[in-house]
Amino acid sequence: MNLQNAVINFLGDSITEGMGASAEENRFTDVLALEFGLKAANNYGISGSRIARQQAMTQERADRDFCLRMDEMDLAADAVVVFGGTNDYGHGDAPLGVMADRTPDSFYGACHYLMNGLLSRYPGKPVLIVTPLRRINENNPRGSRKLQDVAPLRVYRDILLEVAFYYALPVLDLYASSGIQPENPIILQSLLPDGLHPNDAGHALIARRIGSFLQLL
């Protein structure tokens, strides 16, 4: 994909919205736009939001899940990047579900609903799925504040891979290949200081990873 003067929609959570960056221009979407010559990086990130629909829906902005917001994105964009799942693991109350699910009410079903919907809305255009970054305590089956055991982060990442494979969508597996492992104290200090959100250097690294991957599509 030629990124020069391209318009890309970025659908995500707090990392996409820019949490951890010192200024808006240092979040990965804006860094990518500048370094790769985009015409526009449409940022649809909402802090705390999840891919799946929540059982206890509120009027809070964070409960506007990815499936709800898919229809609000620019239809004329040249590509879409979806970067989420860490909040489904961390504090989402939707069940994991099964591969046969097709509604947004489970994580499996929401992945199907979202990916199938994006294929229909952007036929022939790149739709890139980005898996979550590693995070501190990612093996806790209760995430960051769930009331009962569900699954570690890796299970959510594996579901994203499985459903993306079903729809033949490209995946940038940052969980496996970002170089950001906060269990390493140097990496924690220099790239992911709170164990979840990248700082300016971390956002710059993500921008390079996503931009370089998009060029291959």
C-alpha cells in the first residue's frame, strides 16, 4: 500500500487516543501520519473502550464499543487499522463466547461482527488487525478488575488471530513482535512506564511498526 497522501481510520482504545504520549502530536497515529506522509489519520480511539458489547451498558463514553463505532468512521478512507482487545481482557464483562458467535455480545462474536462489517464497508481496501501489546500481570485470568476468572490476555490475542484468519485479514501481532515486554525493567522504564500505556518512545515504535506493515499490503 502506498501511504503517501493516504487517509487511514484508526479504531482503538486509550493507546490510539494517545494516553501515555506527552502531547497529541506524539501519539502513534500522528507520528505515523507525519513520518509516512498520510493525508489524514482519522483517530477513533476512546479510552477504556472494548471490542465487545458490555452486559452492564452505561452512558459512559468507554462503553461505546468498537462495533458501535464502526459505522461512524469515514467510508472514503483508504484503509482501516483496528487496535484493541486489552480492555476486553482487563475489565470487560462480555464472555469469551465461541467461534460460532456472530453478535457483539461475546468477544468471539464481536470480533466476527466487527471484521465482517469492516470487510463489507471497505471492500478491497486494507483492514489491518493489530493485537494488544503485552502488559504487566497479563497472565491474571481476572484481568485488572474482573470479579471472576476468565482468561489471560493471550487468549484474547489468540481469538483475534483466529477470527482474522477466518476473514483472511492481515494481522500485525504486536503481542508477539513489538519488542515491548514490560517484565523487562529497562523496557518498562523506557517504553511502557505504567505497564500498559506506551510513552512517546513507545508510541513512535508502534507508529513505525504499523506504518511499515501497511506498506506491505
